[in-house]
Amino acid sequence: MSLLWWHWALVGFGFILAELALPAFFLLWFGVGGFLVMAALLIAPALALEAQLLLWTVSSIAMMALWFTVFKRGYHKVFIGRSSANLVGEIGMIVEVVAPYKEGKVRFQKPIVGSDLWDCMAQEELIAGTRVRVESVEGNKVIVKKVGK
């Protein structure tokens, strides 16, 4: 059995259409790999089926790995991480009780990065009304410490 160039064009279109239904930039690379094999068959029509399948598999996985490791690096970073310098050192007031391993809420006088109310965590129990300072940012939560301690 031998696959012709237009078979690989259909494979490429099929994977790209599937990518439109499942937008994760995962299936796209298998479609691009299909078009790569199609181009190889236009240049060398006698390419064996095993070589076609190997070229498709290796090129698709290589392009996908390149996308997720090089080009997409930093894509899923949380916006708060980019603005953590705006939060560290800020003084706020606990509005919902915080305990070790239990999240609470802290309110700031002025909105910071678009909000004046933030989820927070602390190493100690803090009751509502306690003044706290932001020590660090972890994900979308701030780590706070009681002021004056």
C-alpha cells in the first residue's frame, strides 16, 4: 500500500479542522506534519510508506515539542506574578479570618492591579481587623504577615 501526496493533504486538513474544534495547539502540529510529508512526496514520489510515517511522526512531535518548550514559554504565567512588585510591602486589613492552611481575605486602601480585595494566606491565625503587610505573591494569592511583629 502506498499513500499519495493528496492523502497527506487530507490528513493535514483533517488535523487542522480538528484543531479548530479543540483549540489547544496540539493537533495543529500533526496537520502541519501531514503537509510536510505531502511536500516531501511532491519532491520524491517514490518515498516508502515507512519513511512517510516516520517523517510525519517525527516532524509532528518535534514541532509540537518546539512549540510547547520554546515558543509558548511563559504563556501561562499569571498576571499577578508580573505585578508582584506592586503588592509586596503593601499594608492591608484582614476582612476574613486567616489561619495556617486556610485562606482568608485582605482589603487594601487603594485598588492594586485592579482590585482592593485579595485572597491571602498566613503562617499564623489572623482575625478580621488585623493590619498586615504583603510578604510575597504565590499564584493569585498574597502571603501576609501581621504588622509590628
